[in-house]
Amino acid sequence: MALVARVSTRRVFSRHLHSPFPSRLSPHAFIPLPSLSSPRLSARNRAVAACLSSSAPAVIDAHTAGRWKPMCLYHTQGKCTKMDDALHLAKFSHDFMVDLKATTGSLNKLRPQNLDYLLVLDLEGRVEILEFPVLMIDAKNMDFIDSFHRFVRPAVMSEQRIKEYIEGKYGKLGVDRVWHDTAIPFKDVLHEFELWMKKHHLWVKEQGGLLNRAAFVTCGNWDLKTKIPEQCKVSKIKTPPYFMEWINLKDIYLNFYKRRATGMMTMMRELEIPMLGSHHLGIDDTKNIARVLQRMLADGVILQITAKRSSSAPGAARAVEGRKLRKVAMARDGFREG
């Protein structure tokens, strides 16, 4: 049964999104809210809906009300101006550690790695990159170290096409306004990302530009094999050398657990890890992939580079161990590579 909440739309859009732009809604409106327990609502939208409904505390589940809050997407980009606003802090999380904290008991099977840090990356955007989220995990103890998150403004689209693109991609998640408020060109994103990596001593341009005892971790090869080179070409820049190799978690998962995973959702379901946030919101997907990674580390996995790009052909990548690992595990389990 739908709920109807009388809300001040000025407060919703200025406090929830704290956007400098005025709302297109009237100052006060009656907004129909779907049932907060509806499976069609993402956790992020249930939390937002709960904030709008006066009866929400009676129906919202304990997971949303007491143990989980959506991340402030201004904060993830270093642009939150509401850190002294108690209402805003009650609605939104500003701490990745809440969802990524490694417990002492999970360290029993942890094995030494050849890497110090793991950079979990999950891009969003098929035509051009729209979101660039990275979470830094300590390979020695699984601790969350830091995050880098930017929304990315397309380089060659018209403003009308961008508006349609973002509405289709992020409008259904309720975060299109924050995208428009904060998105910057891909060139600027890479510049800020390099400063972030330098701060953590992950990368030194003068030393060849490769990562220093760190590696990207992706759920598949598409992000770094295909999309980064495509976006660099569109943005008229060379593919940076730190994108030349990575760990495909799906290959590692298949070799370690001896079963195929088609994607993040499959791995989470098989490992009985509950989904947090909104699927296809890059920062939430990256967080969930990091949780899968933490679980695999806790189970004793040893990570290795699975793919490496040829410096002479940035658009091409060859498997290092991934294909061999995949074939061995698939042959053992009766699969054929498609």
C-alpha cells in the first residue's frame, strides 16, 4: 500500500542533496511513496523514502534504520558542506569503515600477498565513463584505507544528450542532481586521481608511472581492458601506464573456489554476502566488490595479476595467468570456455 507524505520540497532538495539549485517542485507537495518494504526499491531509495514519511520509523526495517545508511555522495567526492547538520548526518553515512571493517576473527586464514595495497575499481557508463570510484584496501590485514570517487562529465556529448543519459542512468537511483552538481571532465578526474595516488605513495610518474606494490582489482576485464582506453581516446589523452595491468576477481574466484561467477551479484549470493546500496551505482558496486575481496582474503586466497596490456597497443590486453587458471578450473569442473 502506497504511503503519501506531505513534505517541504525545499527542505528535501536543499537538505537531502544540499544542492545550490532550486527545486522544480512547488514549495510543498504531496508525494506518493511506495511501500518501504517493496523489493523494487533500492536500499538507498528506501532510506530516502523513510526520511520523507512521517510514519516511516514504524515500517522501515532495522537494517536500514539502525545499521545501514546510504553514503553521502558529496562527501565521497570531498564536497559535503553539511557535516555540522545533524539531520543530514542522521540520514547519510560519511564513513566507509562502517561497511568495510575487517573483524579480528577473519584474519585467521589470511595469507601473505605480493602486493601491499588493492585498488578496487568499478566504472559506470557505457557510452562514456560517468563514474570513477576506487577503494583502497590493505592486502596485509584487509583494512579499508581510503577512497577516491568522482562523477565524470562526458567529453563529446551535447548537453541535451548528457541530460537524457544521466536521467536514464542515475535518475532512477535518485542521484542525478548530485551528478550534475559535481561531475568533472575525465582529464581532471585522472589529474586528481594521480594526486591521490601520490599522497598514498602508490605511484610516481618519474619512475615509469607504474603502481608501487599495488594493483587494481576489477570484476571482469571490461573496465581496464576496454573502457579506459576508449575513454582516453575520446578525451584525447594517452592511456596512463598505471592502467596497464590488473586483477580480474572473477578469474581469481573461479580458480580459488572452483566455480564460475558471472559477476558481482553471483559472487555475493554464493558467499552469502548481503547487498548494500544500489546496484549500478559505481561507488556502491565498488564497495560490494571490496566486501567480496575481503571475504576471499579471509578465506585464504592469494592474489596475482591476471591481465596485462601491451604498451605498444594500449587497446589490447593479454591474459597473464587468468586464462590458464580459468581453463584449469573449468576443465576440473566440466566447463567449456565460451
